[in-house]
Amino acid sequence: MHGRRIVARHRGVGAAARALALLAAVSLAAAPPPAGGASASPPPTERVAFASLDWSVPGTVPGRMYRPDGPGPFPAVVLLHGCDGIGAFNLAWASWFRDAGYVALVVDSLAARHTATGICIPDHPSPRQQALDGYGALQYLRTRGEVAAPRIAVIG
């Protein structure tokens, strides 16, 4: 009997996570990122590194931060990649968020664990590990003066 309640709770959590992911996808689909070549020059980025909350990470997690012009403070978005690593899709979203007035931090969970990119294999970071990297990015962004600390979201 107890095991059935645990399974039922687990299914409920999965349904809630799927609903949240669907809501994020729908809201972002309403304003797609610009097509390639829409800007005359590549977006300015800053390479950053921060601690993950996953204690198994040997060192820091690298990331690319996209900042809008001006002093801020700006709302921010942490962008997490899929199992195949950071691709043009992630960078297009970071540019789109920057152009919309957000600081965007693209987290590289694969590089932090010295894992190859390009394919999804079992030794890639788990969703839990990537979430812990996202929490590390959140803590890092809260230390940045140009970021409005109470206005940070995550996507990925």
C-alpha cells in the first residue's frame, strides 16, 4: 500500500514537471528568436565560471553571459542545454533574451565534467546534476550588480 502512494506521488511530480515545461515552451514559442543573420555583429559575451551545487564537479562550471546595454539591474535567465551540449539553438535564445533586456547565462554542464559533446550517452550529466549547476548559476547571478536578484528564471 505504501509503495503505491509513493508511485502515485512520483507520477504527480512528473506530470507537474511536464506541465511546467509545456508552459515554458508555449510562452517562449510566442516570440521566437531572430533568424540567423538578423544582427550585423556577433553578440558580446562574457565567459564566466561559478561553483555548482553538485559537489562531484571537479572545479567550476563554465558559462557564457550575454548582457544588454546599460547599467541594469536587469532580470536574468539561466539557460541549460540538452544532453548534446550547447548548440546554436541555445546561443540564439541567449541573444534573444539579451535583446529583450535580460541577462542570459548559458551553462555548460558538459565542459564542467570534461564530457564530450555532440551525442547523448549515459555518462552525460543527469537532469539532477544539470539542475544543481543551474542553482550554482542562480547563486552566481545574485552576486552580479547588473542582475535584479529577485528576477531570475531558468529554462532548459
